[in-house]
Amino acid sequence: MATPAIRMFRRLEGLFCVYKPSGVHWKLVRDTIETNLLKGVNATPSQPLPQVVRFLAQPVSETEEAKGLTLSAASVPVLSKHPLVTGPEFQHIRVGVGHRLDAFSSGVLVLAVGNGNRALNDLYRTRVTREYTLEGEFGTATDDFSHTGRVVERSTYGHITQEKLDRVLAMLQGANQKALLMYSNVDMRTQEAYEMAVKGSLGPEGKSQPILTGLRCIHFQPPNFTLEVQCLNETQKYLCKVVHEIGLELRSTAVCKGVRRTRDGAFTLRDALTHHHWTAPDVMQAIRQYHASKKSKKYAHTQFKDPELQPPVENTTTASQQNETSEESAAAGRIK
């Protein structure tokens, strides 16, 4: 029979996401969540101790001592099964990490518990895109492309306009679209390629160089600007380098002041648990919501695919066609 701790752990198995703050290593986030889940699972009420029958000596008076030892049957708890002897029921809970974020970056970090690690591997075998918000600043270049690096160059930026910036972004996105088609390993002249493009599943097989599938400016106030990026197989270092290259294309320099992941596959900022909610009950609720949304999407997809649920095809036979058919039947009867 499963104990309350085991039943609670089974409800914790699955995928969820948290919000990783900037300046914190992802390993510290994972270790903190592992510790909180371990405390929550082991804090569940323990099973009552099993009882065994023992023959115990009854206390007797001095007058009865000469008659011999008197034993009586009694039910006593098995102290070897006590939690103070055996220790906590769970010694370790493995929490897996999906696409990682470096210490400089913040945003959505997908995690998995128990059997959810298998689902995490299956999820990232598919071509899931991630979305970022990049904070940039014109006029400075550093050795690591971030604002915390050593400054190697300063330049003017007064000539930069949003129109020029949008033109450079469109050029970069066009070049990446060509790379996306090149790494897809699909003949672009086939029906398969068309269907994959319609479904949005067109992408590189396995690992490839980072590819930007979407790039636009959502805020422009020189020297500061904000970019929204959708990408595949990226690293945060690569995204900082993209900001640097944009500055060079505009005949200036630029550094990245912040990288924030806003979406990782199906997980968004709305689903992310903040630091105060990295507890077992909140994680359990987040995993339950993920399973519920997954089932609803699967049901909707099945409903769409089921031919019995499609609307009936109307009979388009016209009256003239019916008359022609009846006339042909009559003629055939006369011939016979």
C-alpha cells in the first residue's frame, strides 16, 4: 500500500516552469526547488507504526513472586519502523532542467520531476522555439558583448533611427530564414515541405547553428532599445552577440543590458512560478494545470481529426441532373 509521501510524490511527477531571476545560477534554482520538494514530501503524515504481539512480564507483589513469573500478551509498536530510526522516507528527489539560462539572464526555466524527465526529453526532441526580450544600448562595445564586460570601444549613435534599425532587423531575419530552409533537410518543392511550413514544424533536424525565426523592435528610445526574438538552438551568449552585430551594421556599437526569456515552447511567463512559490503545493498545482491543458489540447486535436465529427457533405446533385438520370433509365427500359 502506498504511503502518503509516495502518493504526494506521484502527484509531483511532470513538467512545470519557474521564473529564474537575473544574477542567480540555474543550479542554485534547481537545488532550492529540490530541497523544498523534499521537505514537502517528507512532511506528510507518516503511516501508523505496525504492531506486534509480545509476551510481557506482569508486575507482581512480593507474596506472588514465589509462585513464579506471570506473562501476558500485549500489542506493542515496532520501534525499528519509527521515522526517528529509519530517517525520512525520501532521501533525494531528482529535478531535471530543460534549456538552461546563464547567470546573466532571467525568465522562464522549464523543470521536471520524476517521470517528467522522460517527457522533458521528448519535448525537446521536437522543434520548439523560444522567445526572448533583449535590452540593448547603443554607443558602447565590450569584450563579452554585455554591459558588465570590459569596454573596448565607444561610438556615436545620433544617426540611428528606428527605420534604419527595422531595415537591419529585416535583413537579419531574411538571412536566418534561408538558413532555416537549408538545415531543414526537406525538398522545398514537395508537398511534405508545404505541409510542414503550414504547421510551423519546418526546422533543422537535431542540433544546428542558432537560427532566428522572428526579430522585431518593440521599443526604441536612443541609446536604449528593446528587441523581441524568436529562435531555435540559441545560447544567451549568441543573443548578446546579435545585439553587438546590429550595432555594427548601423555603423555604431551596441551592448546587451539584459536577456529575458518570455516563452519556452508551450510555457510562458504566465505559467512561471516566482521564488515565493517554489514549494511542493504550488509545484503540484502547476503540474496539474499543465496536464489539464495538455489533455484539452489533445482532445481538441482528436475532435478535429475524427472524420465522424466532421460536418456531413451536402448532396449537390441538381434537379436537372436527376431529370437526366431518370430520362436515361426510361430510355434504357424502352431499348430492352
